[in-house]
Amino acid sequence: MLSRRHLLCCGAAAAAGLFSALAADAAGPLRNPCGHASLPIPGVDPEWLKRIWDGIDPAQLWDVHAHLIGTGDSGSGCWIAPSLSQWWHPVEFARKHAILNGACVDPRSVAAGDVDRAYVRRLTALADEFPVGARWLLFAFDEAVDASGHRRPDWTTFHVPDAYARAIAAERPDRFGWVASIHPNRDDALERLDRAIAGGTLAMKWLPSSMAIDLRDARLRPFYDRLAAARIPLIVHCGEEHAVPGADRQDLGNPLLLREPLRHGVRVIAAHCASLGHAMDLDLPRPRSVPAFELFARLMDEPAWNGLLLGDVSAMFQFNRRPEVWRTVLRRKDWHDRLLHGSDYPLPGVLPLVQLPQLVRAGVLDEAHVAPLGALRNHHPLMFDLALKRFARWQGDALSAPVFATARHFPVPAA
């Protein structure tokens, strides 16, 4: 029988092997080199960079999917599950280090107890290289709560309080807005929602599979009614979720469950357009598993939700999406007025997640863009993410300008 130490070492080797395998087909190094964010970048034609902005207004470009992460070392109240710092949980350990590297939080910042501020400094430096007007919506992330209203830290991968997201956005309102995250099973959920609305939240973020939120629960109806009355969009992760397992209720990420808040008049943004994994087709007499993206597409084509259902294109071009997802999003121009740009920061800085040669083989990226995109990613992953979405093509079709005019979908921030 293998010893525990042997098993742990094998697990760590497997996790390392996974990241190596992902990197084998990627353009550029495995780890984010965290080059200086200032533009222009040596080796990248400034005229090529200018093309990123063809036909779009930077003042309308709000990145609708950007994460805050921290350890609480600044007094922020953020925390990360202990398993992500324990080497005997090799997959979780590797995940944490990949994400911190993606955000350019180096080991010195970790050792110095400077993770919270180092994360924000890098994000701010990247944002400030964008034209005036571009902004990022920074997500809070609530803990998992069970059906009885009890906090479940054992189901929670990480936590970012509303107050912290609001405070960081207030430091640079020219670059950041904030998005609340309130578990609707909390006893004081409606009071928290009222405070968030009064505090200028631009949206509400839920990740049902991780947070253990059943969108069909009748007890959520007052919460939906309050969101609809305030015209606050609800950003809901749909499809499978592996980066933030939390409660690990993958069934709760089914896109068809979005019909419940939609019926209550809530504007819903389906994060990632449900582009990853499978879900049960609950519309069938005998439900069966189908690609979650197909269920999202069904909802998008249902006339009842035309003015309410949106989708964000964050993480859309990662290696684990099917080529048919990429091609559909590019060619469905009738959807483009309802699709929103988002980066899923810091994931654009986790270099193996986007494999440029794979996109070339799928026919959605011209080979000529691989070298400049690779160089740009090493210095400025947020600009890389935007550039990739701007240059992606399928048989001549590209994401239209409205995808990058996202500010119009949100409440006007208070002066």
C-alpha cells in the first residue's frame, strides 16, 4: 500500500503535470512574467494596438466581470479557504498559486503580509493604461449559506465582503465600480441588499453552485422583486464551475434555472454565457445531460426574455471551451447587443488558460495575431483579453461594437 506521503507527492506531481500539459500548447511561458504594464510594449506594433479601439468608445467600456481576491492582511475581511494554502491539498494549492501569479502577487508580498494591496496595485496599474473612461466592476463574493440560513465556511472557497469591494471602488471611482454579493438565504439578506443599493452597487453577483443558491426557491422572490424595482442586474454564473468549487452543487448552475428571476422582471447576466460543461435539459420529459451553452442559447432565443437576459463573454476563449461555442458567439450577430465584455480578471494572467495555437487551429484567430498577442499578454493581460476578443473571427464575423459598449446596461453611478 502506498504511504500517505507517497500519495501526497503523487498528487502534487499530478497538479504540476496538469499545468505543464496546459502550457505545452500555449504561446509563451507557463508562469506570468508580470512585465511592466506600461504601453507601448517592445515588439508590439503601436498601429496594431490602435486597432483594438476601432469603432468602440472607451467611456462605454466597462469590464463587467473582474474579481477582487485577498487574504485579509490589510484588514479587508477577505479570506481564502485554508485548503488552498496546504500543500497536502495539491490541486487547491496549485490553484491558489496560479491565481496569485496571474495577478502578479509575488511571494515577497505573501511573506510581507501585503497580498490585498499588491493585488489592487497591479490591477490599478493595468487599468490606468487604458484610455480615460474605461472602468472595471469589482466583485464582492459572499460566503456559502445553507437552507437554514447558517454560514458554511466549509463550503466557501474565498470570501470578499461588500464593504471591501465598495471601499476599493471608492478609491478610484474613475476606474472602478463595485458589485455586491449577498446570499439570499441570510436572515438579513433584504436589509443587506438595501444597504448595497444605497451604497451604489452596480449589480449583484451569485455563483449558485459554489454558494449553494437554488434560483427556484420561493423564498428568493422578495429579493428578486427588490432587484427588479431597483433595476439592479443579477450576474449569475451558469454552466459548470471548477475554479471555485465551494459547495460543489453543479446542478444549481443550470442555465434553465434563470427563468425564475427573469419571470420576476430581473435583468440577468449569464456569466460566461454558460459556455463550460453540461447541464440537465429540464424541458424534456426525461431530462438528459446536454452542453450548458445549448440551454443558454435556447433562453436567448425565447422572445419573453429579449429585454432581460444578457450574457457576458468573460473566459469565452479559454482552452476548455468547445470551438462551436467560439464560432456561435462570433456569428450570432443578433445576440451581440445583449452580450457584454468581461475579462474574469485575474484569469487572463493565468497564461495556460488561453492557448493561441488552439484558436488558430479552430479557425477563429489569424496566425498573424499570435506573436503580438503573446507579447502583449506577458505585459498586460487585461489589454490582451480585450485584443483577443477584438481580433477573433469566424468566417469574417467578429464580436460587434455593442459587445464593448457595456456601460449602458448598468445604473448611472452617483456623482
